[in-house]
Amino acid sequence: MTGGRATTIRRQWWAWAIAVLVIVVAVAPLVQQWLTNPDDQRLVDLDVYRTGGQMILQGRPVYEFATPAPQLLPFTYPPIAAMLAVLLAKMSWDTAQWVWTAGVFLSLAVVVAYSFRGVLVGRGPGGGTGDEHTAGTEDSANSAPGTAGEERACGIDVETGSSTEAPVKDSGGNAAGLDTGGKAPGSDAGGGTLRQGVAGGGVERYAPWVFAFLVVACAYLMPIRDQVRFGQVDILLVALCLVDCVARRPWWPRGFLIGLATAVKLTPGVFLIYLLVTRQWRTFFMAAFAAALLTLLPFLVIPHDAAGFWFSALFDPERLGANAATTNQSIRGMLIRLYMNDTVTSVLWIGLVAVVGWYGFRGARDAYRAKDPMTAVALVGLMAVLLSPVAWIHHLAWVVVVLGAIVGDGRDPVRLRVAVGVWLYYVLPVPWWGVALKVAGVPVLDKIVQDGFGLGALGLVWLLVAWLPKRRDLA
């Protein structure tokens, strides 16, 4: 961080303090609603985590218990998650609720800070914006560890906004981010976009208020509201994977956080595929090593539970809940609700997973090569939702990263309008409207609306793969 920028931020401590206060006041209704509802309906997933930790402390089988009626929820996570939940088990229930809820919003703040850094962070001396990504090419596979490609995987420092690499040249030989007249793209466009409005008076001057606005707006997305309602872990996993992929100078071995997230909830394992297709070998091996280590550790500490999960509980999808429920917005969930023959459903699911997976991971690879890491991460996150056998609405916490990828640096008014539309769509309880249509006896349309968030996620994949690169080119 430069001296001038550090001085500016120090002078703004009061602005950041007020911004935090604004966030607290704005999200208070969510907290009040879900931390004061009936005890048997309150943060039911947090109750599962905490009870799993209690089972370990009491020496009882982790995968043979269920939470009290009416929920009767079993522990569905890998055994390392139960070991980590011992920390929650040592807290009182009231303390755990407040600590976990605070953690949800802190994780959301981290995700917002990185996802929207193109807007929040000013242009550095190298002309860098949040859209840039000084990634290596596939030739990086031939580079020595820590050299070209691998260690440049993240491009822009979230604190400074500047790149330490040389400016990337476009096909015309001009430095990326400048047109032939030496102006930033969109700098003379009519009307003030979000980026222009912030940068016009110095990004540091308005960053606290923009950050507060973005955190509050994202807090009211339905997948994030459900994080608070159920006491879910998804937004923390999003933060781990996102930061591991886009932090400019991590103090941890890059890939470790992806490995940790994968060991805790398996679905972040899609990032291992992403690291493979983008040939980030060093990061891949670290992520795989961390995931393997944290998977094997329980066999030494709680071997009975570890064997119970990996050789039994893992293969029972009904432990996760009714797979045909409206809240399952994965491809498989949408197919199950068509109530076809099981064999037909399975064949269609495998085929669609192959097609969507190929399209999504190819798009993520292309975004990585185009130095757009946020789009790459957003696409991989959507793969975690769509390809999973079961993906509840709260798993769509990745929508926050999707919004950051669409907004970019905030200079394109079309991208801003699209982002607002996506935000509004995922604020509304669209799938439950489908349930209402079903009750009202409206055929066909009821299924489409009931699958609204899953179909929306498929649309977002297309948007990030096919539409967004064209908008970048126009800029």
C-alpha cells in the first residue's frame, strides 16, 4: 500500500466506522427475525454442526444421531467438519448463535470486498482495475515453481488496486485499459456509471459507503438470507475458495484454503478441476494435499466415524433431505421434480452434467486466460451448485461473486443494469411462487417457476461464458 493511500485510509477511519454501523443497522431485521423465532426452528443447520461436535466430546457415533424433533436432522458433512465443530460444542447455544451469525456477515463482507474490488479499489499506477488478472498461460506448466503464471494468478492487490506486472498489450499494441487516445475505456461516455462516480472524487473517499451499500444489498439476496436463517456454512466456504483464488499475495500456501473447504463440504472440490484445466499445478497439488490430509486425519482421531461416513453415510443422498423438495435447485433436483422413471432421470442427469460441466469449466478456463479471475471463480462456483446431486437455495451464495463479475469495474452501464436485474431476481422468492402456482393448478409454468433459481443459474453460466466477454471486448 502506498504511503499516500495509507494516509487517506487512516484519515477515513470514521467513515469506515460509520459504514460498519450502517451495515449492522441494515441487517438487524434479518438477525432479529431468525434469532428470535421458535427455538426448534432457529439456526437448525448450526444445531446440526454443534451437535456433531458434542457427539465427539461425548464419544458417541457422529453419523447415528439426529437433532430433536421436529427437525430430526442427521450430520451430513465429512468427519473433519465434526472435529472442527467441537469448538462450537464448547460454547453455550446462545453464544454459538451469535458467534456464528457474526461469522456469516464477516464472511459476506470478505466476499463482497474481493468480488467488487474493481469498484472499491482505485486505478493503480499500472492502470489496473478489478477486472484485470495477470494470469499465466498454459505455458506456465513449464515454468519453475513460483515463476511465470502460477504466482501471478491473481493480478491485482485488493488493497492497492495496482498490478506489479507490466501492462498487458492488446492486439493493437496499446496498454490494456487504454484506448488509442490514451483514455480509459468509457472515460468520455455520457452519464455517470458506478465506477466513474466513485473514481471521480477519489475511490478512497467513497469506498466505505459503496462497500456498505454492496454488503447490505447482498445480505438481502435469498441465498444469503438463508445463511442467516439456517446458520449455514456456505458463505464461509465461498470466502475460502474466492480468497484462495484471487488474493494477490497470500500469506498461506495458495491452494490450502480450497483444500480445507473441500475437506469440510466436498462440493468445493470443483475447484480442483478448475486448477487442473487452467494448469495451475502448484496450487492444485497444495489443494489436493490439504484436502487429503484433512480427510485422512479423522481416521486417526475418530476412525469409527470416518469409516461410517466414507463407506456408508456418503452414499445415502436422502440423509441430505427430500431430494425432490423445491429447495433443491441442482440439475438433478430439477429433473427429479419431473417425476420420470428413475433410470431415465439418471441418464438425463449424467448427460446434462457432462454438457454443463464441459461448457462451464471451458468458460472458466477461457476467463482465466483472459485475465478475468472473478468470472472464472463465479463459473466454478455455479458448477458446484448445478452439478451437485443436491444443492439447496443457500448453496447459491455464489451469486455474490457472480454479481461482482458482472459489475466488473463499474464503468459499463449495461453490465450494471444486468447486475441489478440478477440481484433483484435472487432477492425474490421465485421458486416458492412456483409452489403457489402448483397449488393453484397451473401446469407447466409451475414447474418452470419452481425451478427458477436453478434455471437462473444455468442462464448465469451462459451470461458469464458467452455474453460477458463480448461486453469486455466492447470496452
